[in-house]
Amino acid sequence: MRVPAFSALLTEAGREVLAEVDPTAAAKDPLVTASQLRENPKVAALDPDLPVSELVNAVMTQVSLRERGRAKFGENAERMFFTPNGLEQSTRRTVAEYRAERTARHLPGSVAVSGGGGRASAGDLCCGVGADLLALAGRGVSVEGVDADPLTVAVARANIEALGLSGHARVREGDVNEVTAGDYPLLFCDPARRGGRGRVFDPAAYSPPWDVATRLAERAEAACLKAAPGIPHEVLSPAASAEWISVDGELKETALWFGTLGFGAGGSSAARRATVLHERAGLLASEGPVAHLDEEPDLGPAPVAAARRYLYDPDPAVVRSHLVAEAAARVDGALLDERIAYFTSDRAERSPLWRVLEVLEFAPFSLKRLRAAVRARKAGTVTIKKRGSAVDTEKLRRDLRARGPESVTVVLTRIGERPFSLLCREVEAPRTA
């Protein structure tokens, strides 16, 4: 999609055309919808200098992306605009709002929380379609987005207007490599992790490269640098507090906090943190939508022991942040194996930070024995989880030939070099009066 075609959608007539398209019908039969748009005189009138096919494609693209955008942006997606790559790499609204809220609580004194013109207090580098920029502006921070792609800049500007945040945010086209640490008291940077061939996994191939983005963040008064959740620990700056963030059990990103935004600024000496966010209604609602687990530098390694009454499966954010020992310590737990991220305890304590299962049977792996145990429990629904196991889970599911009304969970792992299986059941939430 080119800028002129996108700009045509921002006119009053363009917004009317978008509003008239039924997204359900467009998804079910895009060819019919596209044909109807080509025959609609309103579409051709959006920009007489552009081919109708280009305008139709722009309309269809936005309708489709808005539907896909609901997963990340909820009801706001109905008013927002996207590009395919912009939506793919954009920060989920839940994460952006969490991060913006944390930032607002720890702003450096030089950051103004006000609208109006003049110098922006915060710079969002590689701002994309503006997810983080919108979240910051929504908390009153004066923020300027910077992006090198003209279409992306146009989309971000449209989103600022669509959400009524023009008094706090703006976007300019520019090269982030020309930004210096003194340009903004508060810096956000989300290096591009997609290239012409798809997703980029090497941090040195990010745009800007990881070392360039890190040096910029280290020199800023306050900064947040975002990265893929699988970024190697060894490339993380020792000057930063590192946070791994998951949503509903799915690991989303790594955030590095610098300067006054570091965890130490609040009195903690933690360098690593696991943060678990929840979107699903009612999920552990009594414990709140956010849970944190911080590094305890003096804790030492977790003990190792045989399976106790309960097995704990930590959230991916806990695993990736290398904070399994801290999680185990909270419940007086022990690892089954020092290299595997399961831990066990005689206490059952529910938390967003982990899933807790009651251990029914624990033994070296044997298909015959496991099948008999599943049948003895009259289980027909079997959830299979594994870490450190080479067993083909789909084949195992067929081989178990489970029949019955009950549900169980089979956990496959290893202790030393020997494979083990645990037959478990979910620990139910405590009943409330």
C-alpha cells in the first residue's frame, strides 16, 4: 500500500467507505467484497488519480488488519489503522499500557506530563504504528515518534488523531541513527526485527543494530529498550534492569530499563524480573492482572529433590528470565533436575507465575505403566506437557488410548539422563463464599 492510497482512506469519504464494509463478509468471501468495492462509485472518487484496484486493495487491507488487530488492541482496533508489518511487530495493548503505567510512575524530573507544542519530553524511536506512543500519550506524556518509513509515519499520525491524542503526541519521519541521548529526557526504542526475508533473530541485524540502540539507551536519562523474548542474556547491557513479559502464558518480549526507570530506582537491587499479565476475564482475578518475580542475588541455586505432592510448571517469563530458583523458594520447593524448569513442593500455592498440579503418580517413563495409570483414573481427556523429553507427544496421545469421563495431565521430563513421567491433576481454585 502506498501513501496516496492510504491518505485517501483518511478523508471523510474514505472513512465512510471503510465503515460500510462488513468485515465478516469480507473475511468469508473477499473476492465478492472486492468486486462490490470496484463497482462502488464512492471508491473511485476517493482519489481520481489512483487506479480503482489500488484503492480497493487499500480498503480491503485495512478491513482485514482491523479484524486481526482486535487480538492486540481490543475495541480500539475498530478506529485504528495498520500496515501488515506494523501490526505484526506492534506491542500488544495490554503490554504497552502496563509499560506506560510503570514509566509514568518513575518519570525523570525533566519529563513533562502535559500537552501542547514545543519540545517533546519522550522520544519513541522506531515507533511503528504507534502502540507505545499512544499508551504514553494516554498518560499525558508529551511524546514524539520517529520512524523512517513514510507510510508507517502516516499510519501512526492517523492513529494519534483517531484516539484523540494529538495534544500529547506527534510523529516525524527520520533516521533513528541520527538521534542522540540528549534529544529526549525519556527514550523508548523498539528496533525493527523484520527484514525483507522475514523475522530477524540476530540482534546485530536489528535496525538500528542492538549495540547502537544499547549505547543510546545507556546515555539517556531514562530509557526503555525492547527486544524479542528470546534475545540471549549475554548481549543484555549490565547497566539495565531486564524484564521478561508474558500475557496469558505466552512470552511476548524483553524490556530493558535504564537510568531512573531501572528497578533499583524504586529501592530494589533486582537486575532481572519476570512479569506475568493476564487478559482473560476472571483468570486468577483475586490476585490481580499483574504478577512480578524479582531476582534475589543472594539466593543461590534451588535444591534438587524427588517429586513431592505438587508439581509446579512456571510461566515462560519465569523460565526465560532464569528465575526458577526464586519461584521455587516462594513455596519451599525443589527442582526435579537442576537443568529442567519444573519444581516440586508439599505446598499448593496458586499464582499467575506458575501452574500447580497435584502429583498422582511419579515413575520412570513406561508406556505400559502410564497407559494403565491413565485407564485406572478413567481419564479420557489427557493434557501432555514436557521439558527435557524426546517423546513424541502426539504419538503418545494415540498410544495411551484414553477413554473415560475424567481429565488428567501427563508431564514428561528427565532426571539425570533417565526419562520420567508424572500423572497429575489440576489444583482447583479455592472456593469463595
